[in-house]
Amino acid sequence: MKLSIVLFLLLPLLASASINPDDSVGSGHRVLKELEVVGVKQMPVAELTATTRISTGMVKRYGIADLKDISVMAPNFYMPDYGSRMTSSIYVRGLGARMDQPIIGLSVDNVPVMNKDAYDFDVADIESIEVLRGAQALLNGRNTMGGQVNIRTLSPWNYYGLRAMLSYGRNNDTRASLGWYHKFSQQWGSALTGMFNMNDGFFRNSYNGAKVDRERGGALRWKLYWRPQTWLSLTNVASGSLTRQGGYPYEALSTGQIAYNDTCFYHRTTFSDGLTVAWAGKRVVVTSVTTAQYIDDNMTLDQDFLPADYFTLTQKRKEWSFTEDLFTRGSRGAYDWLGGVFAFSKSGNMDAPVTFFDTGITSLIENHRNEMNPYYPIRWDERQFVLGSDFKQSSRGLAFYHESTYRHDRWTFQLGLRWDSEWVSLDHHSQCATGYETFRKNDDGTVEPFRHTPLNINDRGSLNDNYMELLPKFAVAYDLPDCKLYATVSKAYKSGGYNTQMFSDVLQQRIMQYMGVAMTYDLDEIVSYEPEKSWNYEIGAKTSMFNGRLSADLALFFIDCRDQQLTMFPPGMTTGRIMTNAGRTHSKGVELSATWHANDALTLRGSYGYTHATFRKFSDMNGDYKGKRLPYAPSQTLFAGVNWSLPFSIGGAVPSLNVNVRGAGDIYWNESNTVRQPFYALLGASAALEKDWWSLRLWGENLTSTDYSTFYFVSIGNAFVQRGRPWQIGATLRISLSR
């Protein structure tokens, strides 16, 4: 049985071996050009899923430079701005994750981003963005249960010359980029792009009067293209980036102020290189995408976020990832296929010490222990000590996948299967060297030394697991005049893993065991979490009418999810956070998007998403949450925009106006649904002058200064929120000197 599955998945690769490259002239070049315009793995019937495409014009009009800028532009796609660029999370159709595995895949110029913590970064000279919503596991594998985002940057085949951009706004919010694009010959092309971003921060720490979220960053990207023959194409994209950010402007609800006494920051260095080789035959294209990625980051937090000396966390990590995706696509008459093999390897080291200070030792350890045994109180040897934790993590995966499409008259049928396997391991080391003095309380209230207890903990261990999934997909479509109806059924999954941030809490409980007041943890249970799995059902319609002036998409979906991964804080006065599995959840909803080109000067765009995502089976020691809404994902998203090119010119430059509204909510902040962010809407507008080689745009965001929250959490019994950014205004200048 297993052999037949593997042969079925490898059939396209075996078939392509019989194609002579000499037969490729003509049709081969057309396929390669198509590969450059759309995602490499997209079949012609990629329309059988809910899709939002953002063009170059929209990128300029809305100042899009990262994924947060397209939040809610695609219905039910939400990426809030909170914490730092490490903590930015994406929610789609009620699904999402605040830590560890993402719910949606991301690729930039065919290079998949393997770590969710590196999803939030600026990209210069974006040519297009494609947001595929709904499960995309068949072609993209693990962690694409909510969809796939493909970003493509400008190519020297499409533009030759220099491009520059400078944007400046309130609080010195600055973005600048410079790109050089050159086509040396019909075979060679190259592009070199650099960018810089900075701001002085939007939120102030009342404890010391300083801005907490200032940022500096930069990136370089080098693209090299070589087409030695019409049937062979090689593209290499190398990029690196630096991020230096304050971040974490968390406001205590009890005081209404951001006030903490220790440093918070996030520093990140990344590098990636991706080589895409495409070979085109008469009826097939064989593609290899080989990538290497590196991330080196440091998150340091005043983890109590209070003006008191409780504890701080430092999490330093270095991680390498390698991927290989070898696949083929082709057609014969009414039959199309795509299939291949994907492999990855990811390994890294992490050092994550938690440092306890005087207030933390007093409140979380001494007082807790002395309340339990007041006749023998304790006193810690020192007013500062470290709970040390370091890890070696690795994961490896191998997958085979195949998708077949057959068209007959107005009908299109699509059938696919993916076999996905993954092996994960964790080597952990926890250590602590400290101690405490126990005193005896006399009848007259005095105390005298009774016993000294040294604490020397040096724990090591290893955990490993493996996951194996068969991920089928079936889709059918029917073409009507000006309309396509479709339905899909597919399975997807999100990888399991380990709660590294819980080791400091486990170590803290080990210390408390010496005093007889510990909470008992099962290490395997508290540290490990299982894969998340879902069956996804979608029906939809796509229409284009009035010679393409009006296009609209409608999608209805239902997601049956088992073992959904949720980020929670353990009960009590703990320092960690944990990924746990809810028994079962259901998510259902509707999405509608439309674009109307009323005439050559006026364009209206809009999208709306509604999601009803609830627990069907989930309880913990705090209660039973059956029927409650899933936290952090909005119930509704809304986007509406109007762009009008005015019917006159100023010195040869054409003026235009844009007004847009973005909305999201309700967002429930906890499993019991007792705290929420109501629906809110943000008003944006811009006025632009555009000429052949330059454009100037004056813009404003959140012009009504709407007060809203993007994040909420509770830590050691205190509630915190992060507010959304206040109003902003600015200007963006773009220059294009093409040849």
C-alpha cells in the first residue's frame, strides 16, 4: 500500500524524464514566463480557493511594505501590531497561534520562511502579493492550515533602471529604499535592493519617560537571473536583514500606564538564499527550489512589566534551516498535473535564563512558602538568582505530493494527496545554584536560625517525537457565463512541538519542592504539545462581469479542528506560557470581496469576512469552555477603499485621491470570553501626484484617532493590554528612472 502511494506521488517526476529538451522551444518559454508571474507551484486552477491578489498599484497606493499592512485587506486575514516583530501573529478564519508554529505559510520569491518569528519584516519593491485563504497543505505542507501568502518582488526582466522610495511620517517614522535593476543581455539580469526603516516610537514608559518601542532596521536583497536557453531558467535570491527594536509597550489595566523598570528589546539578524532552477519541456516544467536560512535573535523582557523587581527573561537563539522542493507540472489535453518531493531540516540552539530579583523572590517564593508554614519561615541567601535553561532543538521532514486536474466541458475536477512526515527532538538543560535559610519562630515572636538548605539543580534530558500525516484534497468547479462555482474538501495539520518557555517554571517548581509547596508537573505533559489537525470544507463563487470592470468573490467555509493549539498562561503566580491542545473546535463563516472599476478614473474595492469560531470540547481547571469563542481571532474584518484619479493634471502630473476604512472585531481575549475588544474601524486617506518617473503621496492613518487594543494578557495576576497606534500623517516620494 505504501509503495503504491509513493509511486502515485512520484508519477509526474517519472513522466517528465521522457521529455526531450529540444522539444521545448516556443511553449517552454511561455511556461517559464508564467512561472515568473504567478507562484511557481500554482496550477492553472488555483482559482479553486479563496484568493486575494494585491497588485503593484495597490502596494504603492496603500504604502504596503510588510504583512501587517495587508491586514483585513483580505477577508478574515488579520495580523495585529503588538509586542515586537517577533510576536506578530496571523489569524485566518478563526485559526492562529501566538507562539511556535504559524497557521499560514509565507514565501518571498519562492523562498519559504521557515520560522514564524521571522514573518514580520519589511520588503522593498513588492511587485505583487497573493493571499490564498483556506487549507493549502497539499502543495505547501505543514503549518498552512489557514492559507499561504506569496510575495514577489520586482524582476529585472520586467523593469530596468533605478528605483528609489522615501517615506516620512509622525515620530520620525521613516522608510527608504534604493534598487538597481539591470538586464545585461537576453540571458543575464540582476537586481540589487537596499532598504532602511526607523521610528522613534509611539508609546512612552512613564517609569523613566523614554519611548519604549523605537526601532531601527535595514535589509539587502540581491537577485541574479540566468536563462542560458529558452527552456532553462536559474534564479538566485540572497537577502539579509537587521532589526533593532524596543517593543512591548504593554499597559497595565490597573493603572492605565506603561510602567516597567527593566529593559525590553528585540534584536534580530536574518539571512536567506534561495536557488530556483526551472526546466521546461514541451508539456512539462520541472522545478527545483533549494534554500538556506539563518536567524539569530535576542528577546529580552522585563517579564512582569511592572515598576518592581520581579524577574526578567532573556531568550537568545541561533537557527539554521535548509529546504529542497523538487516538483514538476505539466499538461496533456484536458489533464494537468503537479507533484513532487519536499524535504527540510531545521536545527538551533536557545539560551533562555530567567533572572529573579528581590520583589520576585519575596512575593513569589518566600511569602508563598511562609504562608504555608509560618512557624519555620525562610529567607533566601541572595536577592537575585538565575534559573538557567538552554536547549538544542531540531526537526526534519520529508513529503511526497501529487495533484491532478481534469477538465470536461464546463466541469473541472481536482484530486490530490500528500504524505507528510516530521521528526522533532529537544535536548534540554536546566540549572540553578542558590539556597535559603530556614528560621524557627519562638513563642515570643523572635526567630533564630534553624537550618541552611543549598539548592544545586543540574537537570538534563531529551525528548523526541515524530508525526506522519496523509493529507487528501478534492475539488470540483463548474463554469457558468461570467462565473465559476467551486467546492473543496481537504485535510491539513500544524506541527507539534515543545514548550521551551515553560522550563523556567518547571525549574521554579523544582525549587518549591524542596519547601513542600510545589505544583506537581508531568514534564512530558507540560512541555510537549500535539499536532493540530483539521478537515476543511469550502464552497465559493468567482465572477467577472461588464468586460472585467466588476469582479467579485464569495466563499463559505467550515473547519472541523482537532487538538487545536492554544497559547495559555498556567494558573497561579507563574512565569511561563504554554502551548496546549483544545479537544475540538469548529470555525465557520463567509467571505465576500469585490472590485469595481467604474471607469478609467474611479475604482472601488471592498471585502468583508465573518467567522464564528467556537470550542466544541475544551476544559481545564478553570472551567469548561464549550460554546465559547476562540480568543484573539476577530469575528469580523472589513475593508473598503475608493481611489479616484482626478480629471485634470498639474504640471503634467495626475492627481488622485484615496479613502479607505479598515475594521476588525469583536476580539475575545480569553477562553471564558469575559474580556473583549469590540469592533473598531480605522480611517485612512491619501492624496497623490503621479508623473511618468515620480510620484508624491500625502497620507494619513487612523485619522479619527480611534482608541483600540491589539493585545491583552494576564501575567502573575496582573492584566495588560497594548493599544493600537495613534493617528499618523506623512508623505512618500517614489522615483523610477527606467531605461
